[in-house]
Amino acid sequence: MRNRLGIEIPLLEQLQDEQFSNQEIELWIARLDAVHPLISGNKYYKLAYYLDYALKYSAPQIISFGGAYSNHLHALAFAAKHLGIKSVGYIRGEQPKTLSATLFNCIENGMELRFLSRAAYRNQNNWALQNFKNEEGSVIIPEGGYGNWGSKGAEMIYDDVNGSNYSHIICACGTGTTIAGILNKSKVEQVITGISVLKGYYNLMQDILKLTTNTTDKKPNILQHYHFGGYAKYNEQLITFMNDWYIRFNIPSDFVYTGKLFFALNDLLKTGYFPKGSKVLCIHSGGLQGNRSLLPGKLIF
Ligand SMILES: *Cc1c(COP(=O)(O)O)cnc(C)c1O
């Protein structure tokens, strides 16, 4: 079956383990990592409305922002090429001597790369407004696809994974756009939990609620202590956990988002966060291409 984006409906996989069955908890994984080899995970969903708009108004180009291993730019370059739209990626930091594998793929897919100093990058919205006067009609996607269009796209994840079948849904949070989409679709009684991968991003809840259309004042549970030192930071404990998780369930993860998500999930299962009888859905949001920034051999998958 294919969804409205033309991609395969993600696989829902139930994890079988004595630990969960003893606790009378059902645990399901939405394998968004497996929906497409290049536009894996949540990114195509978050891009969908921006891409629709660019097509509808024949925008000359789509512009966005990201780091050297950005899953977002990686997905955007491929999707834009597929639809015949030019894409431009503003990259944080000066141009390195050798490009990352991710940026190399972006170029292969026709994305024009422009490197921005870190100071200009930090100020990207003001900067973009001043500099894009000559690029009229361009569609500008904020970093990570944050915004109402992004969360509206993420709402489709809930439908594709039959989100209403679960008592609990848990996912990783960067900008919070994905969880906002899920929250918007969720029923009052469903518990939605987000694992923040950024350190000290205390406005995350507020930024999620800015994208909320749910009229029930419903809030997600945001857990802030599984970031392993901050965005894209990791240690041996995380890497060992990711390898063990792969051996245990045959599910690969990435060290920036989903490794931390599964670590948190495992911890929450152990500490009784999910009551007996829970039906838990964990969203594997993809991101595996980013593991190419690790030294070869660290991960066994
Ligand atoms: C981008 C990304 C996220 C974060 O999504 P947000 O909508 O920004 O919260 C989570 N997981 C993976 C693998 C990602 O690439």
C-alpha cells in the first residue's frame, strides 16, 4: 500500500520480548526508517506541504538550512530533484576541504550549497529576509522544517501508522514539529511523549504548543534528560546500547535521534512509566544516513 506521497505505508513491527510480555505491555515500532532509502523517516512528511506549495506556484527554487549531516537537507535535495524543483541549501559553517557524505549526496541531487558563517547562520531568519529580495518567489523552509506546514505534514504520520490504536506514542524531538503533528491528531486520552535530543532546550514545550491546533489544551510529556550531552553528542554507553538494541530486535538506529529515543524507551519500560495493559507505539523517525559521520566499525549495522 502507498500513502498520498506515493511512498510505501510504513511497516508496523511488534517487538517481542519477555520483559514486555511480563509487564503486559505491547510495544510497536513504526519503521519510518524503512519507507524510502533516501527520504527516510519523518522528513518527507514535514516537507510535503512546502513541496506542494512550490509545485503549485511554480516556485523557482526551494531554500533551506542545515548542518553538514542534515537529514532535512538530504531529504529535501532528493525530493526537490524528484519533483523537478531547484533546491538551495545554506550550510552552517565555512566550506570544509572535504564535503561530508551527506552534502555530497545533496550535490549529487542537484542542490546548490552555500556556506554561511556560524554567526550569520544563527541569525538565519533575519539574514534570509535581507538577502532573498533578489530571489523572489523562492520557498524558504526554516531549519528542520519547523512551522505549521511542517506539523501539518507530520499529522499524516499519525494516520499512516494508525495512531489511534495506541494508548501511548513516543518519538524523538529536535524542533518538535513532528510531535506537534502527532499531538494535533491524538485523542485526549492518549499519552504523547517526546524525547528531546537537545541539551537545555527549555522552550521546546512552548515551541510545540505554538504549532498545536488541538483545542483541548492537551500537552505532550517532554523528557529532557536523554540528550547524552547535547545535539549529536554521544558516548560509548549510547553506541553500545544501539548495537545491543540491534542484536536484540534487528532495528538499526542513528546516534543523533533514534538511538537516544530507544535508550529512553528501554529505560522507561524498566522504570514503570507505562502502566500494565499499555499499547505503546514508538516512532522510528529514520536518520540512519547521519551515522556516516561516525568512524567505521563503531556500529555493527
Ligand atoms: C529531524 C529528525 C527528528 C526531529 O524531528 P522534529 O520534527 O524536528 O522534532 C527526529 N528524528 C530524526 C531521525 C530526524 O532526522
